[in-house]
Amino acid sequence: MPVYKNHFRSPEFIEQTIMDENREVVGTIRIKPSSVLWKPKGAYSFSAVKLGEFTSWITSPASGAKVVKQ
């Protein structure tokens, strides 16, 4: 196998714009290896939570999140 001098750089985050049923922007979610960020429509900055805190919250019964099949 040859040794390559060039390589692809992975993205530092994944970002998606959330739309409602009328195709209006609700907000933007950004996923990083260390955190989850949320910015509602019209906001200039993100609110962030560490990934460990998000994991604890989303898997706790208090969050109301339900397990879904993929």
C-alpha cells in the first residue's frame, strides 16, 4: 500500500438547520465530539452543553425522551 502525502481533513462538527412543517427555520443544531450546541432562529450565538451532560440528561427518565427504533 502506498504512503500518501495528502489526506482529507474530517469536519470539526456537523451542523443542521431544523425546519418546521411550513419550511420555516426553527433553529440550528451543531454536534461536536465534546458538546451539543443549539441556536434558535434569529439568535447570534449558540447555547452549548457538554456531551457527557447531554448524555446523562437525554437518558434520564426526567427528560421524557423515548427510545426509538432506527
